[in-house]
Amino acid sequence: MSDHSSKGKRSYKLKVWRQKGPQDAGRFADYEVTGISPDASFLEMLDVLNEQLLKKGDEPVAFDSDCREGICGMCSCVINGQAHGPENGTATCQLHMRVFEDGATLVIEPFRARAFPPVKDLVVDRSALDRIIAAGGFVSVNAGNAPDGNAHLIGHHTAEKAMDAAACIGCGACVAACPNASAMLFTSAKISQLALLPQGQPERDARVLAMRKKMDEEKFGNCTNEYECEAACPKEIKVVNIARLNREFIRATLCSDEH
């Protein structure tokens, strides 16, 4: 990495949340990074920061990352008050430093939600989302050969809606952006992708009842139609899925009462 005097390189002032562990109070620490290419990703900038900290003998900043391609959903950061930063439809790992002006101050903190307990620095435990999936976000099938892909005819628009919902990467930005820390957008996306397809029909009622129950048990808040979740979602999942979840839940409740 060239020094800051190199053409096009930038520097940034960082206020980074540092927290040694779940029981630590935590605080913001001030840093400055130099020699950052405008084409570097936000996580690459954090890599540079950690290299500088290690050279000085300081502890690097802990943050989650894996694929760095906007697929895994691990790069959960709040940047200047916005989950995943200021760009629409963009995960933190896809955010480039050219979005921020040279010399800008960046406030970086973890997702804040009771259901996402802190682990260290920018890392939080988002396994509550996994437990919602485990409660019913799957299709049970009998062992044997896979059925012919063309055995069930599915309309184009229905297939598109299911695929749009299935794009959810489970990052939790919807929870972090919601003033109530609701997981309704995440849960509705997982329910929608199966409720729209014939393969999801046999367990349709049991699925929505179990996933809604688990969502409440994990202490996520309620949806009050703020639309912040849709705005923060890096895959641009739409709140229409929440309406579908509510319809599925009412249907399943009525069917359950009939029995």
C-alpha cells in the first residue's frame, strides 16, 4: 500500500466501537487511516486499519466477513448511522471508499438489537436468525430421487416473487435499521419463498406458526410499518413480503382453530 502522498489516495478519520467482550461497557476509539484507494472496499479499509494497529502493537478491530461478495451476509456494520452504509442495495463488503469524501469522519459500530448480543467490537451474535430458520424455514421431503424440475408448472410471476424473496442473505440489516429491532422482513422473506411454491404447501401452516413463535421467543420487536428495513436491505427485499407473512399467519391461525 502506497503512502498517502500517492496520487488518488485518501485518508479517513474513524470512530470505531471497541468492546472487549459481551460484559464490557464498550466505547468509541478514534483512529486515522491513510493511503486508502477510492476503489478499495470498506472491509479492505478496515484491513488497512488493522495492519496499522498491529504494527503499533495494538489489538486489531474484530469484525465479521467471509465471502466479501455480498452473498454470505456476515459483514454487519452500521456506518454513520446506516446499516451497511449509505448506498442502496449494497452490503458493507460491496461498499467502496469512493462513496466517502477524502478526510471524512466515519462512525462505525455493530448492529444494535436485543436479539443480537455483542461478542467483540463490531461482531454480534446473529444466530437468532438461524434459529428462526431451524423452526420451519425448510421443506421436508421423502428420501429418493429428486422429482423432475418440470413436474410442477409455476407461473413466471410467481417464480420471480419466490426468487426475489429467496435473495435474502440473512445479514440482519433489517433488524438493525428497524426502530423496534423487528425481524419481520427476514422472516417474511423466508416464509414467502416457500409459501409461493408448490413444494412448500404441505408444511405451509405449521411453518408460519413455528417461525413466528420462534421470532417472538428470540425477543425481536414488532413491525410498525416504518419501512426502514426495506431501505437498508442489501438485496432490496420488499415489505410486501411482510403483508404475505401476516396473511399466512392469519390463515394458519384460522385453520388451526377449526381443528
